[in-house]
Amino acid sequence: MKNCFIILMFIALFLTGCDNNSESSKIDEAKNEFQDSLKRSVDAANKLAEESLKEVNKSIEDFKENIKEETSKSIDITINTFNNATASAKKSLKELKSDANKTINSMMNKLEESDINATTKSLQKDINDTYNSIKDDILKDLNSSKDGAKRQSAPLFI
């Protein structure tokens, strides 16, 4: 019985050792499965990150295009506004120049009329002065002639 017990113990040790090997292989198998699962998870996460990065890059490119389009539209609007303002300013300047020319012409006409009127008045005054002077001279001559004639003719009638 003692031998049986030793044999049983030896068998138990052998079986325990086999179980340890079996557990060790199960641990290795579980470790390998975990590593494979972890690798698959990392690969899936990397693939998802790459797809997300592609989507982000696409969104950035779309945003850049939208900015270019909006900037282009804004620049076009600014250029059109500037061109309209320039055209309006040119028109206003032309109108201002026309008004200034009209004013200058009107002033020149008034100046010419004023010069003509002043000259006419001056000539009229000169003519009147000359007429009055001649008239006064003639009247003086006549008066002196009358006085002389009266003096000469007076004794005749007396």
C-alpha cells in the first residue's frame, strides 16, 4: 500500500505537472489571443484615425475653397463698388466742370456787359460833357455876340 501511495503520488505529481503545462499553454494561448485582439483593435483604431484624418483634410480643403470663393466674391464686390464710385466721381467732376464753365462764361458775359455799360456810360458822359461844353461855349459866344450887337446896335436905335 505504501508503494501504491507513492505511485499515486507520482501519478498525481505527473498529472499536476501536465495540468501546469496545460494551464501554461492556456495562458500562452490567452496571451496570444489578447495580443491578436489588441493588434486588431490598434489596427482598427489606426484605420479609423486615417479615415477621420482624410475627412478632416477634405473638410479643410472644402473650407479653403469656400474661403477662396467668398474672398473672390468679396473682392469682386469691392472692385465693382470702387468702379461705381469712380464713375460717379468722374460724372460729378464733369458736372462740376460744366457748372464751373457756365459760371465762368456767365461772369465773363456780365463782365463784358459791365465793361460795355461802363464804356457806354463813360462815352455818354464824355459826349454830354463835350456837348455841354460846346453848348456853353456857343451860348457864351452868342451872348457875347448879342451883347456886342446890342452895344453896337443900341446907339442906332436910340
